[in-house]
Amino acid sequence: MDATEELFGDFLRFDLKAGDLDDLTAELEEAYQVEDGKEKLYTRKELGRVRETLRYQVGKYRYMCKWRVLEMQGNIIYNEEKRGHDNMDAVRKEESYTIEDIYDLPDGERAELIDGQIYYMAPPSTKHQRLLNFISTEINLYIRNNNGECEVFPAPFAVFLNENDKNYVEPDISVICDKDKITDKGCNGAPDWIIEIVSPGSRQMDYYKKLFKYRTAGVREYWVVDPDKQIVTVYDFERDNMEEYPFGEEVPVGIYEGFWIKV
């Protein structure tokens, strides 16, 4: 089995829509361009083979697991960045940041830190805040009415995903059930449930970088709420499942049986 078959073998049996196939393979090619003199995991020829294999599989099976493709996209980007970090010179190494650099930002300026790289955050829109308030209120009401012990923390709220000082995120909504993780500074470790509301400048971060980081950190469930597409994408990491729900449809919550939210 070659490298391409090994990477994509897990999800070749799942059905993908033709439009999704075109978008995802194009993103894979764009994210992993071949450059002369640089080692790459996959060449364009290999990516072309993946595309043709996926085309063959479309319509053959009924199950859908598109999140695996998205995760692999995030994994590829992560591995590419990590390889670049391993080969960087002394000057490049000086550009790696820590949580202390986040704390040193000017008042009112927000940013997140992923693998030592700072990603600045634009102020949220009114639509974004309305969705955040609505969803967090629905979750709080459910927990309160059912005497639940989990806590809901809307942004800004610090989440330290790993034990190192190179990762710091502020999810739009964090639901934490292990009270030992909660400190005055934020959450030490992965929340049980994270919800991100997509903004124009956060699309790649929410769909790719954070998808990979949250899953590997131990988040149980991850929602991406996209106001522009009016779609809620639910990643149930515990069950290795992904589903999409249009706005106006009830979305089941994986960590709470019998709980639905209509966005």
C-alpha cells in the first residue's frame, strides 16, 4: 500500500457529493503545492489519483464521513508547518511565540496562539454575537433545567489545550464538565464541547486548523456554525461522525442525549 492509499484508505468507502469532492480536492492541491527542491508528502500526480479514486467511490456507498477529509486537510497543513518549523533557521525560531506574548498584547486586542504562531482576531459582528448569545443561552437553560454540572463559557474565555505554552485559544463557546480543569485563568485542557461561529476572517481557522487541534486535544464534540452558508457542521469525535444541518433544523447534541438546538 503506497502513501496515498494509506492516508485516504480510511474514508474511501464513504459517500461524498460531487461538489464537495471538487472543493476538497482543490483545497488539498492548493494547500500542498509541489515546489522544486522541497520535500513534500504528496505530489500533484498522487493527488490526482486520490481525486479519481474518490470520484469512483461517489455514489457507491451511502455513508458520509466528510470530516475525515477535512481532518486530513488540517493534518497536512499541520505537518507542513511543523516540517517548516523543524527546518527554520535561528532568525525564524525567534518568531515563535508563547502565551506570555498573548498576555502582553495591548488592551482590547485579541489573538490566539497555535503551535507558537499568533493569529489575530477581528471584532465580532452583530450577527455573530446574536448567534453566540442565543446558543449559549439555550445550553445554559438545558443544563439548569436538568440539574447538570457542566458549565458554559462564552468568549472571551481562555482555553489552554496542551500542557505547553505554545497553544492558547478562545472558542466562541466552551462547555466544560470537568470542574478540575477550570481555574481563574480559564480552562486547562480540552473542553467537552466547543462551538465556533464562523467569521469572514476565521473560516480556514475554524474548519481546518482548529478541527485538527481540537480533535487531537481530546474535545468530544465540535460545532462549526456558519452564518453565511447557514449550516451547522457537527463533528462527533467520540463516534467518528460528521453531520451537517441547515439553519432552522433541530441539531442534536452528542454529549447530551435528547437535547436539540434549532439555530
